[in-house]
Amino acid sequence: MNLPLFIARRIAQSGGKNFSRLIIRIATVAVALSVAVMIAASALIAGFKTEISRKIFEFWGHLHLSTSMYTLSEPTPIPVDQPFYPSIDTVRSLSFPVEEAILGFATGRTVSQKTHGGIRHIQVYALKPGIIRTKTAMEGILLKGLGKDYDWENIKPYLLEGRHIALNDSAPSRDIVLSRQTADRLQVGVGDKFVVHFVKEGEQLRRLFQVCGIYKTGLEEYDRKFALCDIRQVQNLLGWQENEVAGFEIWLDDIRDLDVYNDFMYEEILPGDMLSATIRERFPAIFEWLQLQDINEVVIMGLMLLVAIINMITALLVLVLERSNMIGILKALGENNNRIRWIFLYHAALITMWGLLWGNLFGLGFCWLQHTFHFISLNEADYYLAYAPIKVEWLTLLLINVGTLVITLVFLFVPSMIVARVTPVKAIHFK
């Protein structure tokens, strides 16, 4: 029989005096609020990172293969007849060497590891800057030409109005898909026509386009730059042949394989005059901003743990002072300081676990309400999202609960040593 645990349970059931009961309730509430805030913060930050990354990846792909690292530079044509196109999307997994590590320590050996997925899709693109002119406004734009291999499922969640570009075999389509931001500034809608002006070798060229669809990803910094059209229109403006493109976009099954496949492209696939760039290298500002959220998460977790620890230390000291008479009697009966100390640590653990229970209920309840009703709205121009997204990661949830319990009890070991200062004679006479 575990006597310290038995006594701790009986103390918890007895409730104690009014003052200690109040302190215990305050400590329980403090732990519950701390855990709830940690759960909500981790779910919100994970939701931000997941949703913004998903927007970027679905619209732009994971890897870009071209001759230049700079999207806005004048592209060099690449023959579409490459050994990897389009057959590379049959790659389902790769094996790659990694340095073996046990508990974070390198063993000096190299082992083989497989990717989490393969290459899902590859498609061509071409770019050409121009100026849209309507009766009321002018707007600079970067036309992104798309071919028949374009996966329209990627843009489908962001297509607010109209349809995608109708590509036919007879002639280049005059359809164009604008962002909501550009369409509003130009005061045009689906079905409207306008002229786009281009410059080629010092001469001005004009092309008539008709709006067939309007999209919105929420990444307004990039939405206002790009419009989608038939790749043959861009090829004609650049003076290219139909078998020449600016580059290739690749989608992966799993984002965790991004760096592995980027290295694979360089080492095994691409010729010497082509480059492979990850989406993180194309849009570094957004991903650097997302990485800053990890620091915010650590700060919030640390502050909430500190609040829980301080309140639990206060509760433990009150419990020891309230039960000093009991401590003296147990010492007189032969119990040692260590076993008596464990009585109060078990009691503190029970208080912490009650706080964890209520904290999980409040935290997960908040996450469910926000995920269902989206009552926390955001300025999409600043945060790229219209509302605060939620993603509960169950491993993180487990770590929050176990970590809070373990770290709190570790910090309670030192104040629990006050038990050793209680002498039987003085404690038994203490009322």
C-alpha cells in the first residue's frame, strides 16, 4: 500500500479549512487557465502556419525549375522536351542517407531513410509583365501563362467568380483570371474586356483579354501582381515557340520532403543550365514571418507555465502550514521527511491534474467554437486570413499536459522540503 498517496487522497477529500480551500481553488483555476491558453495558442499558431503555407503551396507549388532564381527577371526560354517532363510525377518515394542519432546524439553512422511521399504533379508556366488599361484605371500586372497540364483543382478553392481559362487547340484563348484586388481597382468583373499593353524590343504591343474568373488567395501582396492566362499568349508576346517555356512547377505529396526533392533535382535530374528553387526561397518574407510565430509560442508557453508553477508553490506552502500538526504526529510515529514530503507532492499532483482536466475542456472547447463559428475575425490584408484558423495537433496536446504536470512537480520539490523544518514537539502544540 502506498501510504503517502492514501493520505494525500484523504486530505484532498476532506477539503481542508476555508482559507486553504480557497487557495487550492485559485491554484486549480490558475493551472486550468494556463493549460487552456497554451492549448489555444498552440492550435492558433499551428493553424496559421498550416493555412498560410497551404495557400502558398496550392497556388504556387513546392519547387520551381527554371534558369533564374528571380521571378520578375526576363526569362530565358527552356525547351519543354526535357527527360523529366512529364514522367517525373511517377516518382513515389526516394531513399536518402542521413546521419544516425540516438536521443539527439550522433552515432557517426549513416543510415538510409525514405521520403514521406513522392511527386504529385508537374506543369509548365511562362511569365510576361504588362500594363492593364481600362477606361477608368491603369494597373501593372505579371501575366502567368498556363498550359493544358495545369491542375485547376489547386486554384478551385480560391476562385470566387466565373470559371477557369478555356484552353482549345485552334487558337490561344483570350480568357484571363484576375485577383479580386486587381479587379476592384480596375472596376471590372466577369465578362468585361480590356487591353493589356506590353513592350517588346522597344515596340509597344497590345492584346485584348476578357475576364473569365476572379480569384482571391488572401495573399494580397502577391495577388495584386499576378493574372492567369493561356501560356500561348505569353509565348507569342515573348517571341517563343510553343515548345518553349519559362520553367516548371512541381507539387509534392508531403511538404516535409521539400529539401530532399530539391537536392534530388540538382543531383539527379536537372541539366547544368537549370536551377531548382523551393517555394521558401521564392517567397522568403512570408516564411520568415511564420517562423517568428514559433518564438511567440515559446514565450506564451513559458509565461503560462510560470503562472501555474507560482500558484502551485503557494498552494503547497499553505497545505504544509495547515497540516503542520499532522506532520508532527507522523514524525512522532516514525515517518521520515521524504515520505511525508511525498504526501504533499501527491496532493499537489491531484490539484494539477484537476487543473489539467478543466484546462483541456476549456481549451479544446474554445478551439471547437473558433473552428466552427469563426468568431475571431482578422484583417486579411495584414494576416493573409479572414479569421483565426485552428489546428489541434494531438502530440502537442499530449506534450502540454505531460510537460505541465512534470515541470510543475519538479519545481515543487524544493518548497516541499519545508517539511523537514517542522519539529514534532512544536508541531503537535501548534494550533
